[in-house]
Amino acid sequence: MAESETKHRSKGTVAPAQGLEAEFYAKHQKIYPRQVHGLFARLRVTALVVLLGIYYGLPWVQWEGRQAVLFDLPERKFHVFGLTFWPQDFFLLAVLLVIAALSLFFFTALAGRLWCGYACPQTVWTEAFLRIERWFEGDRSRQMKLDKAAWNREKILRKAGKHTAWAAFALFTGLTFVGYFSPIADLFARFFTLNTGGWETFWILFYGFATWGNAGFMREQVCIYMCPYARFQSAMFDKDTLVISYDTERGEPRGARKKGTDYKGKGLGDCIECTLCVQVCPTGIDIRDGLQYQCIGCSACVDVCDEVMDKMGYPRGLVRYTTENAMAGAPAKILRPRVILYGALLLVLLVGFVYGVAARNPVGVDVIRDRNVLYREMPDGMVENVYTLKLTNRSNETRHFQISVSGVEGARLAWSEGRYVEVPPGRVIEFPASVRADPALLRPGSNELVFRVQVVDQPELSSERSNRFVGPLR
């Protein structure tokens, strides 16, 4: 046997030892999070109700006779209550995304993974699915017992009921998501009469299936293996970031004991080795091993440990929200350079975003000069420059724009006086425009020319853009 193994090693084909194979290819073990009560559990329930309420309820809110929040892709209109955004406002979306990223950095540096534990869609929908699962299968111990039991009538009914409720909830989620892009009342009516379009049906089923799979089956695997945030979160932590920590000095050495026992005399710490902190963890980690990237900051271990400490008559806080400096006995600092920097940048961007939304001009004009020809000399002695004008109407109604030029003495557009350009709502119209001027009134070379565009029946709505008018050098 040794000779055979030697031959295999020489060829580089030795199979890995059984222990290593089990370590690298271990089968995923389902996690059964224990239900917990306490302050942080109530905060998570509040976040669940508020966030799901906003998600499912917002599309049904009406505003000025239409859906308050509707991203109308075919019409290229994005309605957000009283505001309408167009593709030309894309820069505002870019600013909003930067604000979202900075908010994540700011709150992470301040209080750890608040987003993951309370507001992340994966966390919120997983919590909802866990509650449905408990309604049908019972608490943690009953779920474990049911999964180990042979298939019988009760198991089939409980499993079928759970998956039916999951599927209905997931389908409702998919319908609501598509309802942000297609009027939701009409969408629901058409879906249940099988009259939705192909793409609508696809996205409803796709998001419903994704919700059912992610929240029902993948759960913590999405957080551990798929979400990139867990990998780079440590870059935003420092010794003054609030994180969930186990007080090793107070809790060790661990050991079981009865209430009222003189555990100090036996050399034991406050941890009674009940493992409830592990049982309530949705990602299955042991917080007593130190902070780990799998920890989503849900604080379930804090609640259950405080409950155990109350029963044992020990002080709370064996597992608590604290900072590394506080654990070491040093004073914690809330205001520190990175928090101030993130906060300042966030404030500047928020002010800029609000100003950008409030100061949006419904009239947009862009001027591009024809670079193929510097200028043309006309038979009547005038000098002509050719431009391409782009007019943007960022309103919900068709508007008529009147164009004029200034800045160059005697310059005029080469079309009839009083002519206007009609631009449909949310559209961009592009067309050529010629400007002529008397060369005797021009400065040699380049002259600054200003194009002014204003709404015919609302002259206060206007926009200007300058460009060059080129004439003879003389």
C-alpha cells in the first residue's frame, strides 16, 4: 500500500485526505435562528414594518391624479411626487448614488453595520420569511425536529403551507417592484387576468423567484459569500467604531452553573456557556470568538445575552454594542476625522442635490458650432456662421420656444422674425441654425455670440448659451 501511495505521489495524483476533503467540500448546514425578544429585536421589527410598508404601499399613493412614484421608461418620465425627472437629469441620479454610498460609509464608521442588520433588503425579507416559517413550522426546536422527521401528512401540509405562503409573498413582491415602472393598479388587474406583456411577466416572475430563493433558501449565504460589503467593511472601521463585542475579560473562563452559585470562587466568568448567542445568530457565528466578517450587526446576541444575565442576576452587557477603545478602558470618541470628513462631504452633496432639484431649469439649450467651415461670405456681403441647436423641454406639456441672438452688433438669425420651435414634453429637438452679421461691425477673428431661448407664453422661462462667431481677420 505504501508503494502504491508512493507511485501516486510521484505522478502528482494523490487524492486529498478524507478530513481535508470534508473541510473543503462540507455540505451546507441549515441555520435555525432562535426567536429573541428585547430592545434591538423591537427595533428590527419596527424597521421591518416601516420599510416593507414603504415598499409595498408607496406605489399605491396617488399624487395630482397619477401614481406618486412611477418610473415611466417608455415615456422617459420619472415621477417622484410633485417632481418629474427626465433623462437629461441623469446627473442628479449620479449625485444621489454618491450620497447613498457616502451615507453607508458615514453610518458604518459611526456605528458599524447598521445597514446590514436593520435596512438591507436581504435582511428585511429574510426576517419576513423567517416569521412566515415560524407560523407554519413552529419555533427553532420544532423546525429541527420536523426536518429530521420522516415525510408524513403533517410534514407535507406544513411544508406545503410554508412554501405556498412564501411563493405568494414573493409574487406580491415581484408585482410591486414592476409596479414602480408600470401603473400598479392597472398592472394588478392585467396580471390576474393574464393580460400582462411579455417583459412585464418576465420581470414579475424573475423578482418573485429571486425573493423566494434569496430570503427562503440562501439567506445568510448571500451575506457571507455574495455581498461585497462584508469584505471591505473593515476598511471603514477604527477603534472607535461601535461594534458588537463580547467582553472576554468578564466572561472567561466559561462554564455552566446554577443560579446563586459562587462561580467566582470556582474561577469562572459570567458566561454560563448556554450558547444562546449562537442559536439566535442568523449567520450562525459565535460572537465569543471575536468580531467576524459574517456578523451583520443585528444585535440578536446582545438581546438574548442580556436576557440570560437578568435571569442569572448578573449585570447586563456581557455582549454589547461598544468600541475597541472602550473595551480596553480608553475613552471613546464619536467625532473623529473620518466621521467629520464623511459627514461634511455628505452635507455638501445633500445641499447640492437639493439645490440642483430646486434650481432645475425647464428650458435647456446647447449650441454646437459647425467646425467644417469657419464662416461663409454671402452674396449680399454678410458673413454667416452655422450652428446646431439642441432644445430641451423638461416639462410635462408641449412648449413653443423663441430663439434670439445677442452679443454681436447687428447679428440675426437667418429665418423669419417671430418663428418659434415646438418641442414636445421631455424631448430634445436638434436642428441647424444660421447666424449672419455685417463684417464691418465685427471685431477681427472671433466674437462672442449669445443664444437666448425663451418660452413664447412664459418669457420668464428662458436659458442662454454662448458660442463663437468667426469673421474675417481683415
